[in-house]
Amino acid sequence: MATIDVFSYDVPAESDFGYAQAIRSGELIHVSGQLSFDEAGELLHPGDFAAQLDQTHANMDRILDHYGATRKQIVSQTLYLVNLRQNAAATMEANLRYFGDHRPASTVLGIIELALPGQVVEISCVIDTKLPA
């Protein structure tokens, strides 16, 4: 029987909503929407788009580290942004900084609101561990 490799921060939202932060399925890792929260699951930087984006990327890196993966193995990402037009330039700059020369498939959605008051960005992704790190 295969062991399920699930990543959890052990924050209340995981049990409240019944989800995992990430789960390995063969060579793929499916990452739930990451956001700007701390070790206790509290939202950091309410309303501050740039700071939330940086913290969200840092949380994504924690998942990559757990699985021994790198940003170069992210094959797709979906970004959910409040005030898309206002935050488009900052999103593009941060994406280029985060990925460098790597170019994953990407979808950006402008939305009215996210789950937490003051939350303005959320990013989910898929990682392929067969790709070179």
C-alpha cells in the first residue's frame, strides 16, 4: 500500500476546512492556495499586496523544501488577486524575481475577495519532481 505524502502547517484552517496544504500524487505535488500567514495561521500584512506576495512566496518555498523540490520544478501556478489591474505590475515583477529564468504555465484571476479579511493574494501550483531541480 502506498503512503500518502501530505504537507501540513498544522494551522486551524486545515482542520476547519478539511484540506491539506500539499499532497504528492506520483511525481506530481499539488499545492493548495498559499497565502501570507504565519506559523499560527494568522494572516500577515492585511491589505499590503507586496508584503503578502513576498510572504506567500516564502510559504511556497517551505513546501518546496519539504519535498526536496525547487522553483524550477513548478510547472503551473494559479494566482488569485484582489484589485488585479492595480496589482498587475507588482505581480509581474514579483513573478520574475521568484522564478528567474524559469517559466511555468500561469493563470492570473482578478477576484472580488478572498477567504480572510485583508487577504489580497493567493497562489496555488503544481510541482513535477521528475523535472531537473
